[in-house]
Amino acid sequence: MKIGKIIGTVVATRKDERLTGYKLMITQALDVKGQPEGDAIIAVDTVGAGMGELVIFTTGTAARYAADKPQSPIDAAIVGIIDNIDLDEDLLRRRE
């Protein structure tokens, strides 16, 4: 699982029928310091996340199972909305 931030939404009136009913969110992966990491991706929202929220998302086979659609073309799914993150700053500095 990864940390991300919802930075947009995607509306697609024509799409694979197995995606019907799912909200598609543009999700930017973040590192533990909250800095963008890599390219933004489109993720299926399974928890009702909104713009600007920090989320937990997963990719690959885990994403399809999180959406309860193992035979779908889903590659990323939002599986949690983050309320708070507590970091050990000393430990983080030692890693650098």
C-alpha cells in the first residue's frame, strides 16, 4: 500500500462495463514527507475519498480484490482515507 493525495477526478462516459459505478480519482503518490513521488495515476475509489484528501491506495491484483472485481481492468484502488500520520523524525533523519 502507498500514501497518496487526491488531485482530481476523471469522468468517462464510455469505459469498460466492469468500471461502471466506480468513481475514478487522479491520485498522486507521496513519500513519507508528503512530497510527490512519480507520476499521478487514476485509481478506483472504494471508500468515498474527496479532492485534496490523503489516502491509502494499492496497485495490481490487490486493487482488483479491494474493489471486489478480480476480473476487471483495475490497476489501482483507493482503500483508505488517512486521518493522521505520526512519524518518528529521529528515525527518519537517520535513514537519510
